[in-house]
Amino acid sequence: MYGIVNINPFKKNRKGVKKVREEDRRSREAWREMAVDIGCEILGSLILAVTTYNVALYAEFPMTGFSGIAMILYRLFQVPMGLSTILLNIPVAFLCAKLIGRRFLVKSFRCMVISSFMLDYLAPLLPVYQGDRMVAALITGSVGALGYAMIYVRGSSTGGSDFINMAVKAVRPHVNLGTIAFLSDVGIILAGGVIFRDLDGIVYGMIINLLFAVVVDKVILGMNAGMVALIVTEHGKMVTEEVDRCCMRGSTILKAEGGYQYKKKDVVMVAGSNKDIYQVQRRIREVEPKAFMIIMDSHEVHGEGFRITRVAGG
């Protein structure tokens, strides 16, 4: 007896077409991600080049990081800052490569080349700020930190002390990136102030360093930040339904007991953006006025429904 073999050539072709489409989609997403990365690196590097060359250099601040060392070499020997930054980066990059990861290293070298080009060739074409030193310090610290943050949130860096900072972050992930940068840069600021005998410059350099630490942390943590509401109620199911209805956020019911009359209570925990939690607060006040609410800031929210911005990805 001969069996009947059902051969359907189109089934195999459909699988092949589906696989090709999936590969095309992933390729487009990869190119899109790379385009965004490069765009942020170009804009962030431009901001850093302008604040470093056109503001800080002419105000004669002892700057932070390898930019500070490059600035010292420029003021002493007229060595181009972009070139000296690249030369200083090479040995540090090889020493930190295992900790920071190959992908981060490659992206950082690309960003380093972009920022060095802008520092040596584009920034000198632009006008310089020659006003008050305190104003220059505030511009350098706040605006320059935005440039760093734009680069950091795309998993890249300008190299130099960033390699050291990211390596420390990889080993001690609980330490804030801005705090690591602040501690690593204090020595460079002091060295610059001592070499050029500029006590005021040390003070301004510390102000810039502090602004870098605060602004970078606020921007990076702000990408993942949110708020958490804890709602103590006797009607947990109703509260969770209202939360879902008003802002489409999931919630968690925790079982609790009152500390005075020992009555059974529900604690509904909700994480969301400032707008989400405001809507929850307003809605719960309407439908459950007896509920007890605690609203707190959250530095980072991880999980489904939340987009996480990472730095120093390997």
C-alpha cells in the first residue's frame, strides 16, 4: 500500500518569506537606533565643544575630566585639545575594555572622534564668551552637562574619565554616575588651579563639577523616574479598577492590617508618571474619599509598561 504524501511547496516558501521580513525589520530597527545614537552624539558633542572651547577655555577654568587635562596641555604647550584627548584615551580604553564592554567601547570611540573634531575644527569658528566668570561657570556646568547626558543616555561617552567612571559604575551599579564623575574630577580641578595659581579658578571649577554631577543625574534618572502611590482602603478591587480606568496603569493589592483596630485593609500600590499619579489621586478622592494615600517620588521604575534608559551597556 502506498501512502499519500501531501507536499505543499508554498508552506515552506511562506516560512522563508516570514523569516526574511523579520530580518529586514530587525535591520531597519538597528539602522534607526544607530541613526538616533549618532544624532545624539553629534548634538551632545557640539554642546560640549562650544561650552569647553568657547566658554570655559577663555574664562580659564580648570575643567573636569580628560578635557581638563587637555585644557592644561593647550594652555601650557598649545597642543590641540581634541588630539590630546584622543591620545590620552587610548591606554585608558584598553585598561577598562573588559569592564565597560566592547559595544560601549566602540560607540565611545566613535563619539570621541566626533567630539574631538568639533573641538578642534568647528568650535574655533564660533564666537567666544568673554563676560563674567560666574556666568561662564554656570553656562559651562549646566549646558555642558546636558551635552554629556545626551551622550550617556544613548549608551555612549566621550571617553577619557568617562571610561573610568563607567567602569566604576559597572562594578558599583548602586552609585550614582554623577557622584562618581564628581569624585574622579576633583583632583584634575585642583591640579589645574595649582599649576596656573588660580584659587578663584578652583572655586569655579568645583561649581562646574557640582553642576555636572547634579544635572547629569537629574537628566538620566529623570528618564526612568516616576512616582508611586500607596492607597490604603477597604475596597482594594474597586480602587484597582478605577486606577485602570483613569490612567490605564496596572496596580498591586497588598494585604495589610490596621495598627489601631486591627481591621483588614488593602494597600493598592501604583507606579506611574507624575501625570498618571495625579489622575489617580484625583479619581480616588472622588470614588473613595476615606482612602489614605501616600505619594512618593521614585528614582527608577523597571518592568512592563516602563521604558528604561540604560548607560554603559555592554
